[in-house]
Amino acid sequence: MAHARSARRSRFRPDLPLILTIALIVLLWVAGGASRADTMGQVVVRAGCWAILIAAILAGPRPIFAGARPVLFLLIATIALPLIQLIPLPPAWWQSLPGRDILLIPGEPVPWRPWTMTPGATRNALASLIVPAATLLVLAQGNERVRAWLPTILLAMIASAVLLGLLQFTGARFNNPFLNDTPGQVSGIFANRNHFALLIAIGCLIAPVWAFMDRDALRWRGPLAVGLVLLFVLTILATGSRAGMLLGGLALMLALMLVGRRLRRRLSHAPRWVFPALIVAGVVVIGGFIGLSFAADRADAINRLIALETGEDMRSRALPTVLAMIATYMPFGSGFGGFDPVFRIHEPLELLKLTYFNQAHNDYLGIALDGGIAAIALLAAATLWWLITTIRVWRAKADESVILGRLGSAAILLILIASITDYPARTPTIMAIVVIAAFWLARANGNQSQAALPA
């Protein structure tokens, strides 16, 4: 009976929500790895997401947001912030906002202007939110079978991205017309190697969970997942991402927490020493491969970590300027998406160089600068929801829904940590993964709440 149920669950029978989910993931794989507004990938991804959204509305089933309403409300609030910033204001109103004196042109009449200092950039930021909107709608339309396939689809996406990264690592040079990637860097489907390393770290979470999702297939899924995790770890080292090393190590610990009990249960008939021996063996094998990679001068992330000098890091040098900008534009912010032109207003002479500083490289500071108090409040609300829901889900009795919820919680944790030194959630691919992870977490919490209700 259980075998038949597992076979029915694993059989691939595409329907519209599943087709749209696959189309979305493929679209993001091809063109969703850049955050810059002027890349061709933004046009492709947004046009594709609009097509997916329209197809889902016209031909898809009715979306069910039960259990996922917090994600829906947070997304609506996120869309509302840049939308409000684009509302034209009377001259006296916008001139009273801090830091707007530079927008006045002597001798010319003062026009109505929106709240944001950079309307074009804010319109671009608003347009980018079609990606999470389409992702949430497709997830809400999917049934349980579609959601059961989603980890497999994501793992396939990450594994194929890793293969592309390994091709780059061999020295193969090719130009992705949809990204502003740097030639010679191992960045896979992203323009930024740190974002690629974050995606791989999330893959280290998904692989072991995916292996245990089908008990009958565990015999081949288990070894494959172990091989993928090992490949993912080595690829993180090859990217040269220092943050990726931290995220990869944390992902391995979280992965053990995600599947530790299931692994113990699987080894319940074996001697007690087998489980810790497997953990030690895994650490030794991964450590050995890392050591060989470093000895062969293939661990670029370790090499860059050793060579790092904080005084030479542009991020630390620009930090005082960014903090001063935040103070200048509080409490209303300078406007979403406008960091580059606003930073040029305040950029000191000692930071001038041939390249430009495109983001704050700390998304928490970037959000505070862009949206002021309102954006900080929304971020705090979202983080508080994640924290409370995470505690509930990790305390709940483990079933398939709860495991996916814990997986979503862990993935969001990695993204939150990565955002301390970068801006991964400004890329379409990570935007979509944030929504998927939050959807898993919310649904798991919602299912637990329903189970707690009296019959």
C-alpha cells in the first residue's frame, strides 16, 4: 500500500501548475542571475513572469493561500512601499523631505515630484516584484503532488548550475548575454559569485531532504545526495566566495539537523556507534577533499580569505559613507533602487576609482537607506514572523510538510546571513527562492495549526 502510494506520488504527470513551475525555474536558470536594471536578463525574466502570471490567472486553478497568508500579506506590503514612493507630491511636500535640496534647479519652477529621489530606479524596483508575485501564485495553485516535485526541480536546477560553474572552472570562456558576469569568475548562472555560492549552499540543504522524501528510492537517492553535497562543497571553494565558505559550512550543519532523526531511524537496527561514525566519516571525507583542493591550488575561496586585507576592502571603506547617507535621508529614505546615483552624490574623493560602487553590500543598510522607517518596520515584521514560525515548526512533530517547512526556514536563514555582506535577494532567482522557502514554512505552520484545532 505504501509502495503504491509512493509510486503514485513520484510518477510525473504534468498539469498546468507543474508546467508553469518548471517554466519559471528554467526561466530563472537562464536569465535570473543579475540584479542590475540594464541587463537583458531583467527584460526576459519579467516578460516571462508576466506570461506565466497571465496563463495562471486565465487557465490555472483557483489559488489556495490557506496557511500562506502571511507570505501574501508581506508581499503586498513589499509592493506597496515602492508604489507609494512613486506618488507625485506637491512641491512643498517633497521639498520638506530630508536631502531633497539637490533636486532644486535655480531659476526654474518647482514641479511636483514623487517621494523617491530616483523615480526611474524605483519603477524598476517595483517592476522586479513581478517575479515573487508570479512565484507565489504558481505555488498557491499547485496541489500537493506539484509541491512534492518542487524540491526535485530545485535540486536539478542547482545541480545543472553547478555543472555550468565547473565548466567555467576548467577555463572555458563564454558570455551569457543575459548577465553582466565577470569573465574568468566561477559564478554559474549568476553575475556575482557570492550569489552563486549561496545558491549552492541552499542546494546542500535540499539534497539530503530530497533523498529522504521517498523511502523506496532512498537506496539510490541517498548516495546521489551525498555525491551532490560533496560536489557542491568543492564548487563553493572554486567560486572564490569567502561568504560562501561560511554559508556552506552552516548549510552542512543545518542539513544534519534536518535529516538527523530520519537517518537515526534508518539505522535503528545497526549498532549505536554507526551513526556517529558516519558523521565523522563525512567530516573526514569532506575535509580531505577540501585539503586536496587547497593543496592543488584549486580552493580560490581559501586563497582569497588568506589574502584578504580589511583596509583594502571597498565595502569596509564605504561603510561610513553609507551610514551617513542613511542618517541624512531618515525617516523617509531616498527611494528604492536608487543606491548608485544617490551614493555618487555623497561619494568622497578618496573612494573614487574606475569602477563604481553599485550597492551597499549590506542589504539591511540598503533597505534602511531606500525605504527609511517604513522599510525597516516591514523587514522587522518579516524577520519576526520567520523567527516565530521557525520555532513552531522546529518544535512540531516531523512529517513531510514539517520537514519542508524546516528546509524553508533554513534556506531563509542562509539568505539572511548572506545579506549581511551582499544583496542576493535583489536577483530574480533568489527572490523566487525566498518566496518558495517562505511558502514551505508558512504551509507547515498552517498545517500544524489546523491539526491542533479540536475535531
